[in-house]
Amino acid sequence: MTDDLIETAPGANTEPPVLLLQGTGGTNTEMLNFGRRLAPQSPLITIAGRSGVGAQRQYFQQTAAGPVDPQQLMTESTWLCEKIKIICAHHHWDVNQLITVGYSNGAAMAAYAIRTGILPGKRALLFHPLWLAVPQNKQLTDYQIWLSAGQRDPLVSVATVEQVAADCRKSGATTTVYQTGGSHMLTPQEVLAAKEWLSENN
């Protein structure tokens, strides 16, 4: 296991585990702290991306210069989900109840893995996800997804997030889109709204 990319934090085994996928250059410590705010009792898992290093670390290469490599997306999402299943089995956490939380690059990877049917679980919170093409949408059953968008976000427009939500709905998921007046950075109101949604849909 690529131990330096993976960190976990204990929680109640009766609570659903939470997978935390960071934005470009984020850290495991930041994501574990964020996850604890959203789900105080849950076991937490954070797995950093394998592309790039330091402030450029990502789950897939994302640049303004060129398109995303579809083979890299499939390879990395498959690797990510294999790791999640191994970790949950090791700790006796119920992977089928997995809640996925992603921000920016991590939210885009989560949406991709959910729509392709690779990622287990039934709920996700996707903060400012980019839209990615998937080879085939898998039909989702009883999947609930909360998404957020910033009206002044220069990197991910509200229309982009709405497109991600629309594609998730086409796959059978129930979606909620929350808009903030902010930019790409998360706002306190946005985090509170996510936490409230998670509590209501527990």
C-alpha cells in the first residue's frame, strides 16, 4: 500500500466511513480535519493523488493547456477504489455505506468514479467539481449527491457544476446543488449547508 498517500482516523464502526479527496495541492491533514467537521463520529479515510508532487499533487493531470487523459482517469479511479476497499475491509468498516467528500480535483475524480460505478457507497458531497467525460454511465440506485458551486468561481463555473449534477441525475442519482456568492474557496455557509444535508440524509 502507498502508505505516504493514505491516512485514516478512527471513528465509530457503526457509523458510515467517509472518504476525503482533496483539491490540487491539498494535504491529508487538512482533509481529515475537514472530514471531522462534517462527520464527527465517522471513521475517516483520505487518499492523496499520485499525479504531481507537493502543491501540484492531483488525482489526474488537470491543466489549462490540454485535455484530461481518459486512460489516466480510469487507471487512477480504479486504483483509488481498490485502496478504499482494502482499507475498509482491514478496519471492518462498511464500504457499502461509504460517504465520499471531494473538493475541486478530488470532487471531479469522485464524480467520475461514481458515474462509472467504480466507487462504492450511497452518498457524496462534491465541492466545486469539474466535469469529466465518462466512457459509460452506470445506473445508480438510491444514490444521493450534494454539490456546491461558487457564483464567482474562476475555475469551475456554476454551469459546470450543474452539468455534473445533470449527468449524475441521468445515472439515477438524486442531486442537490448549493450555490454560494463566493469564489473557488469554500465558504463557512457552504460547509454548514453540507453538514446539515449530511445530517438530514443519514
